[in-house]
Amino acid sequence: MTVDPSVPLIETRGLSRHFKIGGGFSRRTLHAVDDADIVIYRKEIVALAGESGSGKSTVARLLARVYKPTSGEILYQGRSLADITSRKESLAYRSDVPMVFQDPFSSLNPAYRVSHGIMRGLKLHRTELTAAQRLEEAERVVEAVGLTPAADILWRYPHELSGGQRQRIGFAQALAYRPKLILADEPVSMLDVSIRIGLLNVMAKMREEEGVSFLYITHDLASARYVADRLMVMYAGNVVESGPMEDILARPKHPYTQLLLDTVPDPRAPLSVTSETDRGEPPKVIDPTPGCRFRFRCPVVVDECHQVTPTLRLLGPDHTAACHVATADLPDDAAH
Amino acid sequence: MSNAPILEVRDLRVEYDTPRGPVGAVDGVNLDVLPGEFVGVVGESGCGKSTMLFAIAQLLSPPASIAGGSVVFKGQSMVGMTEKTLAALRWRDYSVVMQSAMNALNPVTSIGAQFRDVLRAHGSKEDIPQRSAEVMRLVGIDPVHLKSYPHQLSGGMRQRAMIAMALLFTPDLVIMDEPTSALDVVAQRSLMVQIKELQQQLGFAVIFVTHDMSLVSHFSEQLLVMYAGKVVEIGKTRSVFDTPAHPYSRGLLDAFPSIRGPRVELLGIPGSPPDLAKPPTGCRFHPRCPVVMPECSTVEPELYQVENARSRCLRSSPGFAVRTEAPQPSEGVIA
């Protein structure tokens, strides 16, 4: 396929996913993702941040075609995923957009050596390779994620590896498919803090050397800032703010983004324990009525928030937020 | 509030019995906890921090056993105490909050029933429903949830319910084993603030174990950094954060990307913790240490006093500065 760099690698338009809940006669629906517009370009790391239950994992599963969207569409290199129906093309999409899971302790089959998962992927998705080439390729990807000696690691069982090493194997499996976009669903949250940085560096290196894009799903803005170019913040199924990473950190527009920023522990920062800590949790969005979904926790709520659902507005260069109260950057700020 | 420690741990050693011989998981830990004090214990997975907590709480089960040392809690020696005497102390004088509330709560009985079990088993004279409702209110959960089952609560609420349970008898010491690790940052932050508030309100002491050093930075008074079963640095939290003396503490601190300030490339701490069955000779951290010296592999460092902390590093030893012009090690982990 010819590559036009101006066409996003993946783009969603009005992507929504609802789940029916309750018994057979229940009419209640849970809105896991509502009206999400997500764009990821080539060689770009996009962070998707939000609390548990904000719908960020559902977005990853929609992109991985685990779920079908309730409405809206996903365009992959300009082509709608709904048009991809043949087995051959679905396979090709799966190898282009693999997923890396949160829990490295349950995502590798404990009964097989770690080579098993990598080799199976290669056999399925890269049929042009001979057995010897497959082994060579498996060693290459294992080395690419920083595990050496590759020849030795490949023949180990998952229980012989530490959590960080297992998660690297997860990335190696994804890398073996020559992916365009890796959907990394909280890949480091189960790991020790001292190990996390190593994995984030692997992601940065894969982008640099293999040209892979990432959707990095996390609840930790500090780690998102470390690797990502752009940030999207989700709350209760909606994207509430989106823009360049540093821009959002410097000038957060949405009060929820501000709240997320305030909760990041920073040992270098001076001591400031405020009792004004938010105790709320994201609501389960069941049969929503109009209005901002954040209004019950919002410190700057106004009347309008209870009646009108805010949509994403452009408030700075490439920086959008869905909030009635947020104001745009000053003109001289936005000039560049 | 008196200044005598309520918990004194001396030279505590815990061993796991394995077919290859005993493995020392906790090796010579000394710790004093004052009444109402918040003590943070940090270290990577497998450094023995949870084993140490279990040893203090007398919850070890075979193959782990206390191989030496003493644990004195409110003047009573806990090591070798019978189950019967321990039962009188547990929940009433000290309680334990386990790592994942998802598994620590019984999924088939309601929260209220679990509270009732604890109160009955430890002989409460109080009105059970009333006391249960009181502790639920303390942690900010509506008492109607006493009727709820664990799966009906969110992760943060379950963890709060666990803490409420630990406070049923208002103990003097609450031992917490990574209570926040399954939560996201927002819930984590609000839980930490809540623990701190409760602690100030009720005056209990806390031993808080975590692998995330940034979490305790603003909450604990004393900080204990463990590596491979040994305490490598112990001191006032602020002093350990501001001037970490041990290269391992410094590495842990530098493992966090910052949300403010310049974006710098970090390396974390390369390598993984050693196999405790055959720990490295000399300093146990030397194979991963960015500022290792030749003698580190042969000489075993002690805990040396440095300003407001004690550090188990040869570079902190009194003789070191005299022997050599110390190279500036602080840049070792930042690329």
C-alpha cells in the first residue's frame, strides 16, 4: 500500500460502544465510549489517560477489533475497518495493529517456552519466512526489546523470567509482526516503579528504530509525558481534552485534566498535603441525560453544565477541550 | 504521647526453608516505631519487605520462619508467642491491611458480615452494627454499603473498607502492605490523604510498604529502603529524599519521570534484584551499582551514619572521604 504521510495511520469518527446491562428484559445500556474522535499518525506515541472505568481500555479493544463499534467508524490508513471482511485482510490488520496487555503474569502461556508465542505469530503473519528465518527473526525481536542473550531467553519458560522481562516478551511478540501501531494497555502499571522506565525506553526505541506508532494507555501522566507526543484525556467515556503533551501539561484546560495532574506524586516537589483532595470516582454512564459527565466532581461547575453536553472546542494550537468554562489561550500565547 | 517506641525490631532474620537449604529473605533488620509515627518501607519486588511485615505481624507460615532477632510490641516479645496470646493482640492492638482488597475480602459474604466476624471473634462488647457504621463513616463510605458484597464496590471503596475493618478496634499499629498498588493514581492519592488524616485523628502508628517511593514522600516520617533482605538506608523521609546517601535510594528516586521540569532520559536501575539463595559477596547492590568500587565486591558495608540517615554503602563509611577524593556520584543514573 502506498503511504501518504498526511493520511493518519488510524482515525476514528464518532466512535461509540455501548453495552447492554442487566437481565434479558433490561433496556439499560452502559455507555463505555461515546463519540470519540481519535487520530494517530505514523511514528507517533499518543497517550490515552484516565481513571479506571473511563473507557480507555474499551477504545483499545475497539481499535483491536475485539469489539465492534455501536456507532461511528474506524479508518485505518484511510479505509474503514467495516470494509475489511476477508480473513486475509483481517489477519493483515491484526498483525499491523497488535495489542500488549497489562498483566505480564497472565498474558504468557505458562506451559510453553517464550519462543512459542513469538514463533506462532511469525508463522501465522509472516508466511514468507522459512523456519530458520523465523528463528532468526525471533532472536532479533527479543534483542530489540533489550533481552540478551536472545538465544537463551527464547528457550526459557515464563516463570523463569521477572515481571519486567515478561512484559518485554509481550512487546517482542507484538514487534515480530512488523506492526504499524501497538496498542499498549497499561503495559507498565503492574511492574515495579524501578522497572517501568526500562519498558518506556523500549517503547521509545521501537518507535525510533522500527517506526512503530503507539497508543499508550495509562493513568499515570508522568509516564505519559516521558514517552508520548500527544495526550488524550478520557472521562466517563468521553474524550475531554486532547492536544500536544507539553502544551496540556503547561496549560490544562479541562478541570479533570487539572485533577489528574494534581494527583501525580512528585517526590521532588515541596511538601503540600492539601485536604482538598477529590474523593470522587468516574460514574458508570447508564442511559445518560444531557450535561457534562464531570459536573458532579467539578470545582468550577456552572448552570450550563447540567443541561448541555460540552463538545470539544479548539482552545489553543491543536489543543481541544470539552468544557463550558475553559477559556482559550490568549492571542499572543496562541500565535506560534 | 510518650516517646518510647511501641514497636522495637532488633536484628530480625527470616529464612525460607528450601530443598537447596535456607534462604535468608530478611537479614538483620532493626526498626523502631514511635506511637503515631508513619513509617514507609520501600524496595523492589522480592527485597523482603512483605516478608518483614509478615514477620512483625507473626503471620509467617512454613516454609518461612523467624531465624533470629526479636520483635517487641508494647513491651511484649512477639516472637514465639502462642496463637492464643496473639489472638488477643490481633485486630485489637495491631491490624494488617493486605495488598489486594480484591482478594482479601470474602466475595460471598457482605462487608457487614465480615466486620461482624472480626468484632465477634475478638470479643467486642460494643453494639456491632453501630461500630461497623462508625468505621465506615470514618473512611468516607456510606454505611448502607455494609449490606453490599465486595464485587458491588469499586476498587478504591474495597480498599477503604479493608482499612475500616482494620480500625474496628482502634489499634495502636496498622501494618499496610501495598494497599494502593491495584488503584489508579487518583484513587491512590485520595486513599493516602485519607490514611494520613485518620492517623492524625486517631493517633495510630503505620508501617506502610510500597515499591513506589514517590507515594510515601509526602506522608511518612521515617523511611526504610530495603534491598535484597537488608536495610540499605534508613532515616527521616525528607532527608532520604533530598539527599539520598545510598546509590540504590538514588536510583529508586531517579526512576520516576517528573511531571514538571525538563524532560530527561532516565535509565531506572538496570538489572534485577539478586537471587537470595546466593546473594552477591560484599555489598549486595554492587552488581547493579552505578558507582561501584573494587572493594565493594569484597567488603560488606555496615549502616554508617550520614547526617540524618544511615546508609549501607562504603562511600558513606567514615574512612572513605579520607582515603580518596570522592568522585561526584550523583550524575550516575541520569543520561
